[in-house]
Amino acid sequence: MGESFFSRLKQGLAKTKANLISNLEDIFSSNKIDEDFYTELEDALIMADVGIETTTYLLDRLRKVVKEKNISDPTQLKEILIQEIASIFNAVGSFAIDFNAKNVVYLIVGVNGVGKTTTIAKMAARFKEHGRQVLLVAGDTFRAAATEQLLAWGERLGIHVIHHQEGADPAAVVFDGMAAGKARKADVLLIDTAGRLHTKVNLMEELKKVKRIVENNLDGRELRVMMVLDATTGQNAVSQAKVFHEALGVQGLVVTKLDGTAKGGVLIAIANQLRIPIGLIGVGERAEDLQDFDPEMFTKALFE
Ligand SMILES: Nc1nc2c(ncn2[C@@H]2O[C@H](COP(=O)(O)OP(=O)(O)OP(=O)(O)O)[C@@H](O)[C@H]2O)c(=O)[nH]1
Ligand SMILES: [Mg+2]
């Protein structure tokens, strides 16, 4: 951990960082804080996927501090921006995954292709490392290869997968999964679900039903609904999470594909606009490419 974690995070975020920060460096090295400065900063933040709402919020904060503290040096303002971003994350709090936990059920949701199944495999690998007995539940009966994909991960990781045939009722698989978890005394259940657009009302209803099945069969276990968001989808991720949260109550987020060309700014928008904590970030496709989200380190990594 420590230094190596930080350098891996920085490595993972290298492209993301280049997108967010290259412009900012230029802007903060300008020699005065005037309207042009603010306009350029606003453009850069919006380009970095911070989104209009959160960019406006940040600029209002900066203008206020500039006035209050009578700041004229743009480099000083950069530090203040970093602090403001950090305090957005702090206000939301954290969602720590306890990889030593027992009696916990994770329901993993999100739109198509964001990285749900991969995240489940990554989480399963970490729980296993901590000596937990894990069970996977193939609740995605919709997509043809979905169960096979989870079975392949299960085989690779040496973890059992509860599954039905393609086209089966996802609620039925989940019911079986809950029973099997209890019978086998699994510490952790990770339930995969089919990707669905947040705008598809009937599919969101189906997911509510799946959640009800889980709730009705908890038998003392704790349910945590986690939503996976693909960082490369930018502001759309914010709209997705809003709808899923309203339908299901999302306790924590996983933001994937931060190793790609994603602009890290979307995490700031997510924290500021949704107030749902980010628990984990995905920085690659391998089982080990899942990191705990540390807002302080993330902000530092973005600006260093
Ligand atoms: N670069 C990168 N790729 C990722 C990451 N997480 C997932 N992927 C890739 O994204 C693609 C989709 O991942 P899945 O896990 O199948 O996504 P899903 O949400 O289960 O997709 P559906 O079940 O079809 O809705 C795969 O090619 C993964 O390898 C990540 O953090 N970084
Ligand atoms: Mg999947």
C-alpha cells in the first residue's frame, strides 16, 4: 500500500489526469485573475467532465474566496480549487468495502457494458484473498453470454456460481442464490444483474423486484446496493445514477475505466450532484485492477 498504491493510482489515472489537468496548468500560470481567467477555467472544467452544475458551483466558491482573502495570484487559487474539490468529496463521506465482512449481499446494478460483471470478479478476488467464502449469482439471464462470462470468472477464481438458463426469470435465480448462500454459509454473495438503460421503466421495475426478493430472503444478512458507472460516459453517468438511486437506493458507487481516456472530472460531478459515496474505482480489466477510492489521494493524483 502507501507509496505503491499511490503510484499505481497515478499510473492508472495518467490519461485521465492529462485530460483534466493539462489545461488547468496553463490557466493557473496566467498572471492575473480576471474575467478571461474565470472563463478559461470554466471551459477547462467543463471539458474535463466536471459538468455545468458543479463547475458553476466551484467557480462561485473561488470568486467568493478571491474576494474574501483578496487573492490576486492565480497559483494560490489552484490550491484553493484543490481544497474545494476535496471538501466536495469529504461532504459525501466514504463507502468503505470491508473485505473481511461476513453476512453481506452485494447487488450490483448499472447500465449496459459499464463493467458490472468484471467488477464482481474483481471484488470476489479481493474477498477471497481475505479468506472469505464467496458465492456469485448470475442474475443476468438476459444477455446470451452473460452467465458464461460469470462462470468463466468463477472457474478462474475458484468460486461457485449459482445460475439458471438464459431467459430465466432473474428473480428466480436470485431467490436460489439467496437460499444457496444461506445453505452453504457463504460470507459474501455477489449478485450480477443485466445491464439496463435507466430510461427503460419496465426494466427498472424488474430490478426493483429483484431487490425485493433479496430483501425478503436476507435472513440477517446485510444488503448493499452498488451501482457501477463507466467514467468514459461523462455526464451521462450522473443521469444514470440519479434514476437508479431513486428506484433502488444506491449505497455506493464503483467508477470504472479510469485507466482509459475518461476525464476524472466526472467523479467530482458525481460527488457534488448525487451525494452518493464512491467506494471503488476500476483502473483496468484484470482482477487486481480495482482500488478503494480514496478521495484525498484521487484529488492529489489528479493534480500532481
Ligand atoms: N479498461 C477498463 N476496462 C474495463 C474496466 N472494467 C470493465 N472493463 C471492460 O469493459 C467491458 C464490459 O465489462 P463487463 O464487466 O462485461 O460489463 P457489464 O456491465 O457486466 O456489461 P453488461 O452485462 O453487458 O451490461 C469488458 O471488456 C471489460 O473488460 C476498467 O476498469 N478498465
Ligand atoms: Mg455483465
